[in-house]
Amino acid sequence: MIFGISLSPGVLSETPRDAADKKLLAEYGGAAALLKGLSGLGITHIELRAVRPEDDGDRVLACAEKIWHAGMRVTVHGAVPPEPGAFEDTYPSLLPLLREAKAHQDTVTITLHAYSSDKVQEEAGLSAKTKQLLALWSGDADRLGFRFALEVNREKDGKCDPANCCAGVTGILRELDGNICGGCFDFGHYYYNMSRRSGTPGLLPESEFLSRCIHTHIHALSSAGSTHFPFAEDTALPLEQYVEALLRAGYKGVFNLELDYSRFPDACFRDAIRNSVLALKAAWHKAAPVMDITRKRLEDAAAALAPEKLRRMRAEIFDPSPKYEDSLWAFAVSGYIFRTGGALFAVDPVVRAPEILRSAKEEIRALFRDIPYIFITHFHDDHFDPCLAQLLSDLPCKWILPPDHAIDTMVETAKLRGEKIIYVSPGDTLTFPGIMAEVFPGRHRHRNGVGIDEVMYRFTVGGRTIFLTGDVRDYGTEKFPRIESPDLLISHVWLWTGMAQRTKQEAVEEYCDFVAHFQPKRVLLGHLMEFSRRSTDLWNWEHAGRVMDGLALRIPETEVTPIRLFGRYDL
């Protein structure tokens, strides 16, 4: 892991800009001692925060030379110039640093915010202006020895900013050279934005954004919701989740602490830095074991989802003979394609690894080109994939979407147009050619109320009923509607959060009682071997076996089958 921390040029040049800078220098005994102390904590990179185009280039270089002298490397928190232009014309303050940097490090990462405005202005114009600037700078990057990271910014009332969400950053970066232009995952800004949207603080960024990240800004939120605080008992941030998500996406950049000491002036800054570094290291050490396992799973999934596999799946689905009639294909571990009773439809199709989506783009589009209906149960990223939806957005298929407080953001990110969407709520019944779909309230909330809105679907197709319970977190059957014994029940294995490596028999019994309650004629078990999950929440074949043993005692006449990714199952 590569650790970094942001320091102001005022601190490094010992010309403090405010009382907080003075206090930081005093606690360490000067800039040289500060750098030595940070190095002793394992920090190898210092981010100059901030360097503006109009700053004194010689002063900036002097700060960098102190960092190099301490055996550390430099990154920069920059700022966009007033108007786009070539780098050498618009950023003179960094030119001396970049000339000298080649003797000390391979490249300099410069983090930027997008163009924004306090006026009412179309985001598209600001986004286009940012793209224009970055495209111009890309032509200079290799020669001058830098790359840049576009930061996901904090939402601010009355501020128009095209990069205040991950989708906005990704939309700008898609048209630029990925080797030179990447994203900066600002943990604190993202968490702040999610916390403003009731019920969503635990959501992770889209996988495409994570895969494009080349830098980070890491800070906690105070109890009052202010950003750039250190990690402490009274501050908040799902640090482990964010670190693990980046590692799963293959991140190899700096994990950079970005603290604003003026916001907690009464604290001991030295302790705040030390405790924050220790918290970051602990999060990394806890998440690091997933790296090798996850990459192997991604490679296996990519191989399984190779173009030829998708072509074969399409050939089976659209085979005119009755050979594959009444079949289900597992396009994802919890996403399915159905062909039965002359009808075709999909439920929760996702592709969670961006490299898979890119490698098999045309085959995926061909597979879904003639599937008329896609039903979504809820908006967790293992059930709704904005990148996949965007890839399919120009196809004629209809998207059936459940209620969610953030649905507008989801639809905008996926670029789905109004005529392609059918909104549903519990109690609705939809009728399409050959399909009747009844919508029931889902149970994706724990008993303490924490969770997300979800719906369940009961399909009546070709004279048979198929009931999808979705992701259930409260197995109390008294809360479920009375449903006639379905011909097929598709249930997702979950045996309590964080308990995959030490599963209690009580959880198995509770789950089996829940499934048996419906007296299904057949059961398919989903959500198994999902490569993007951490090991503590990865339900595998051993868990499926324990469930099957429990169901054999309760509903011995019912056939129970675990679903394997990309497998085909007779209905």
C-alpha cells in the first residue's frame, strides 16, 4: 500500500498561512522534522495542497525539493485555469517542479476539480469545458511528465458542478486517454453526498468509476457532517468498505489523507495524523487478503463471460426448436434470463467487472437485443448495473423499475429514456404478451429497519408460477404475503451479515424455515460464489449444501438446485 498526506506549501516553506499551519509546524518542530515524522509512519508521498496556476513557481519547486530531500515523492492538488488552454500556457507555476521531477519520480499526479459555477448554468457546458481542458493537457502530459485525476466533489447547494457525483466524473473521463486521465476517489466527499440522500450512505461507487481511479483523498466527517476531519471515535466514514472496493477494482495508487487542520483546531494534530494513518493501515490490512482472491475470481469470470460463451448463450435462448423452451440462464449470480411459455424476459442482469463489460460489449448487446423486458428488484449494484443499462439503453427493451428515493440518479446514470421505463410499486400487476407479473413488497431491510427498498415478483408464464423473493434480510414469514405454492421459487442465500466463515446453524434453520414456508414445487438457490463480495459475506457451495440438507428435512419432495454462473436450468 502507498500512503500519502496533503500538506500546504505554507507549511513546507515555513511561511504559515493561518494559525493551524503554525500549530502543525510547532508540534513537529519545523517542516523537516514534520517530513521525518511522517516518513516514520510509513508515508511516502506528500500532496502539495494546493498549487494554483498563478502561484510562485520557484516557491512550489522549493517545497518539492524538501519532499524529495526527505526521500519522498510529490503529488499535487491543482486547480483549473480560468479558461482552457495548453498546459504550458495555463499552468506556469508547475513547470519548474515538472522539469525537476523527472530526476526523482516517474510521473506527477495532479488532482483537479471540474469547472463549476455559482450561476444557473447547464452542467453539460461545464462538463464540455472540463473535457476540452483535459484533452488539451493530455497532449502535453507525456512530454512534461504528469497525469491528472479528476476528483469527485462534494455536493454544494446553489453550485453547478458536473463532477459532484461518480457518474459525472466517469462521463468526462470516458472520452480521454485512460493512461493519462483518471479519477480521484474522495472518500469524504462521496460519503457526504451519500449521507445527504437518506438511506444510501453505505452504497459504493459504480465499478466503472472505481476502475478508473488513480488517486484518492481520504478524510472523515465530523459529527456535524463537516468534511476533512481525522479518524476518531466521534467521526464517521466506512473506511474499510471504500479501501476494499478500490482494491477489488485493481487500484494501485496512493491512499492519501487530506485533513484540514483549521477545522479541528483544539485537537493535537500529531495525534490526529498518527491515528488516521493507523486507521488507514488497519483498513488496508483487513482488505488486502481479498486482492489475490478477487483478481483470480475476476479472471475466472472474464473467461466464463468470454464472447464465445455469450454467443453460445444467445444461440440457445433464440434456438427456434423446443429444445431450450422452459429454461433459465444465469447471466449473473443473482440475475437471470427466462424463456418459457413463448415469452422472453430478464431479471436483474449485471456485469460487475468493467473489464468484462468492455471485452464482450458486442456479444452482450446481441444477447439482449431481442429480449423485450428487463425487471429490476432493487438498486444495489449486484442487481442493477448502470454501465450495462447504458450499454443497452438504445435497444428496444423495456426496463421495469421499482420505487427508490434515488431512482432519478440511477436513471440518469444509466441514460435510460422515459419511453423505455415502466415504474412499478408493490400491489401492481403488469401484463405483457405471455407474461403476468405481480409486484410484492420486498424484505431487504433488517429487523432494525436498516436496508433498502425492494420488490419481489411473481410471474405467471406458460401456465406456471415463478416467484422471486429477492434479497431477504428478515425471514419472519408473518411479514410475507400469502402466496399459493409456486412451481418455482428462486431464493438468494443469505445467512446473516459477515457470518460466511463462521455460519451459525441457527441462521441455516431460519433460512430453511423461510423457504419451506412457501411449499414450492422446485427451488433454485442464487447469490452463490459472487466474486465481488468479501470473504466474510461470500456464500459458497458449502453453504448451499447445508441449506439443501435443511430443506430435504422440511420439503423432501421438492427438488433444490444451486445456481452456477452462466448455467442453464430447465424450468
